[in-house]
Amino acid sequence: MSSTEAVETTEPAGPTGLADSALELAEGRTTSTEQVSAALCRIEASQGTLNAFRHLRAEAALAEAAEADRRLAAGERLPLLGVPVAVKDDTDVVGMPTYFGCDGDLPAATADSEAVRRLRAAGAVIVGKTNSCELGQWPFTEGAAFGATRNPWNTGHTPGGSSGGSAAAVAAGLVPAALGSDGAGSVRIPAAWTHLVGIKPQRGRISVHPHSDAFQGLTVNGPLARTVADAALLLDAVAGPHPDDPHRPPPVEASAAARRDPGRLRIAVAWRPPLTLTGSTPHPDVRRAVTALAEALARLGHDVEEARPRYGLIGLGFVPRATAGIAELAARHPDPALLDPRTRSALRTGTRLGGRVVRAAREREVRQHRRIGAFFHTSRAGAGYDVLLTPTTALPPPPIGRFDGLSAWRTDVTMAEACPYAWPWNVLGWPGINVPAGFTSDGLPVGAQLLGPSRSEERLISLAAQLEADRRWYAHRPPAPPASVRPGGGR
């Protein structure tokens, strides 16, 4: 079966995008109550097959929609007033537990996270919280607490992780956009495997409060949407610091950047990932799709050539920080016996590697900025590159259950084989965007990431928007979910 045959190319009945939804509300062509009710109906109807959501807040969302309708009728205008959106279940929403993929009884959050506070300030109606793997560790969204979240393009496969619930919800048209988080590719990987735009912004661009430095600075929040303009609009809505945040980059105008021409850029294509000791190489279908994307960029007037960034031993800056972050969260669980054995293994490793090892890993970041930053900066050796293009993943989305029964070490190795490209930019704290690259011969989505130096979101967004206008990836949607029901989303 060809990739064209595997893809639904017509526009089925479903929600419009984020910007269009907001415009329809502002112009009075629909109501927030209608939009939110429709979203809740789609979620309920798909839960047995896709299992994208951990919690719905149907009653509260409908009450907020009715209030949004009153505000709209009174002439009030906000960027997202009345539009339904979803957030990942690592994000505090007042009155709801933040399970972050875990089992057990956890208390309800007593306050909104800063990102949710900003979503509400922009007028958005949060319909629920989407599934995540346990503590965001893996590129799949499966767990004993909630079952398996499935890929709308093929429910036998994962949508990725750890923001797999948010990605599945947007790709299936349950909501027009959703918030995820990215600590090692957890926005970009599920975006790649569900044919979405996923933005990992600069560290500090979107607050992670009530955490001050999530996963030792690795994790940031980011939007998932079907178009660059929608992702940029959500980024603008939630961007900005909490007063206690340690990272406070200067503001960007993401939506304005999505409307600008990027100019002629020097773009490097890198196939070789950082050292992972797995020998990962891109799947032939991934390489073919990313090559086609590079050829499109060249046709659009950019200077595109293959190159090899000097990553060095950047993994030494990642592993201690990641495991320490898991240990910090796992230690707060009221019943650690309920955690996945692999999580308990990471808890032990993170505890051992805490303190001086983590501090040394954080201190390496300055040298890593200099080494990899030289790739982007003009020097005596010649002009630097503006953007780095790589596959987002080495492999297409794995089948559901691919990681079942694996030890912690074997899970890490299998994960590194599938996803060796995304995590270095979390160590650096720099921005990146997944863009849809195409489909495998079996119709599974794959993606490419546009990566830049510090605070380069606007350039990356402009380039992604130009590429989107040429490739029109938003015209492809997954087939309607199958009629069969798997209660609870289980396997």
C-alpha cells in the first residue's frame, strides 16, 4: 500500500483549528457551549478506542463555556475566549489530581499551574487532562493505571509519548489544540508519530510552575496542533514566566512569526544522532520522508547541505538530570509500590546520581552550549548554519505493547534505538519544532525536527510556516476511529 493510499486526504466532519474556532466564536457563527459540547461528545465516543484522556471536567467545562458565551455576547474579546483545549496530566488544574500517568490516590491540586492560569486568562475552556506514561519517561503512552492510548492513524500503534494523549486528542480532532511537555522529545516525538506540529520552546518560555526547574531543567511545556499558526497561537497564549521562575527569556511573537517569510537560510541536514551506543540509523521510510522535506526546503530557496554537529558526550549531561528528576517526583508518590518497576529502578538510579553528579551535569551545559553553538555561529571557518534539520525519530511509531515486559535497561536501549535525535535539545534548553514529514509505506506518520540555537523560536516558526504552505500537511487527517470498543482503552 502506498503512503498516499494509507492517508485520509479528505476533510471529514470535525472541529476547525484553534484560530478558526476562536474566529467563529468572535464572529458569532457558533457558541462556546456548542464547541465544548461537541468536543466532549467526540472525546466520550473515542475513549474506548483511542483512550486519549485520563480525566474529563465536563460539568465545569460546560459552565465555563456558558460564561464565555455571556462574555462574548457582551463584546469581550480574548485570543481563545470560549475555545475548548486540553492539557497533559502532568499539569496542575485546580480541583483535579495530577496523576502524571501513575496509579493510586493522589490529592487534588489546590491551584492552577501557571500555564493553566494563562490559558484561562486567554479565555480557553479546559475540557480535560490527557494521558501520559508514568512520570513522562517513555516514548509510548501505556500504563497499568489507564491502559493504552492509541494512535488515530492506526490504533494498533502508539501515538508516542509522553504527551501521547494530547497528540492523539489533537490528531483525531477531539480538540483543536492541546498542551504537552517535552523533557526528552515528549512533544516532538508524539507530534511526529501523529502528523502534528509540536513546538518545544526555549527553556523558560512557558512556565513549568509550580515546579521551578522541572527535571533539572530538561522539561518544558509546549503546544501540539495541526498547523503552525495554531501551535503559535497556543504558544503566545501560555508564554510568560511566573514570578518565581529562574529562567526568563525575552518575549517572542510566535503568531507574527508564523506570518513572516523566513528569508533565505542556511540549513544543515544531520543523519547521525548523538552517541547512544545503540547504532541507531533512520528507518528507510523515515530517511525518504526527511530527504523529501530537505528537497522541498532547497526548492523554496534555502541553502541545504548535509553536516555533522559536534554533540560530544552530551549524554553525560542528560542521564543524571533525567533520573534525578524522576526520583524527585517518584519520591512524592504516596505508595511507591504502585509505581512501574522501571520507575522504581530510575528512582534508585536518580537517588544515587543526585547531588554532586547532577551539579556536574548542569555545569557541563555551558561547554555544550559553546560546542554546539559554534555550529550556528559565523567564525573564521565560515558562515554558521541557521537551522538544523534531523529526523525526529529513527523509527515509525511502534506497535502497542512493544515495550511490555522489558527491564528498565532494555526499555532504555529500545527507546534510544527508536528516538535518538530529540533529547540533546532538552539538555541545551534550546527550541525545536516537529513538522510532519510524511508517511511510511504502511501509512504511519513520521516527522522531522527543525532545531535552532538559543531563543530562535521565531525563525523556526517562520520556516515551519513556509514549509507548511508548500507541503499542505494539514489536508491529511486520520481515518475515523474504528467502531469496536475496548473499555478503558486496555490492550
